[in-house]
Amino acid sequence: MDSILVFPFPYDIYVCLCDQSRQKKDIELVIKPGDNVSAFNRPSSDRNSEVGIVKFCPLSFLKDPGSSYLKDGVFCIRVYIDFMNMKSKLAKSKNEPVNTNGSE
């Protein structure tokens, strides 16, 4: 699979902790390849450098029994890799499908 990917990996990675209430106050973070160059290079061994997210959200958001991020003991993480450079469209409609045919 690595042979069909571009290296260093140039695409933004969006990570979202989904709010499972009707408020939809998702917690989002973007990992940009330039932030940690070695982790996005072509693998040279069985394991690459990892990319860490140190301050994504407070642990209390998941521990609180009334948390809208934890429902029935389950939390949902959405990951989106921006292969089509659609980040501006994703920001406009994060809870709707992204239109990739060029029309709004």
C-alpha cells in the first residue's frame, strides 16, 4: 500500500470527538503533516514515528456521567484525511456529506 501513497504524506488529518447530543459541540483538531515531518515520511522500518495529540480534550469530558461525548459507555471519534484538499468545504458543513463534484 505504501507504494501508491505520496511521501512525505502531504494531507491534513482531521480528528473529531463527536458530541452525541443534539447540541453537536464536536471537539475537532487538525494534524498537519508539517507539524511532525518524520512521522509523515515513507516508512523505513516496521514502525514509524508516531504523531501524538497531547491536549485534544479534557479527560473530564469522558469521565463525567452526564457527558454528551459518552453515551451508553461509548464515545465516537471521526477521522477524515483530506485527500481532495476539501478542508474549506469540510469546515462549512462538518456534519453533512462533502460535495466533491465542484458545485456548492
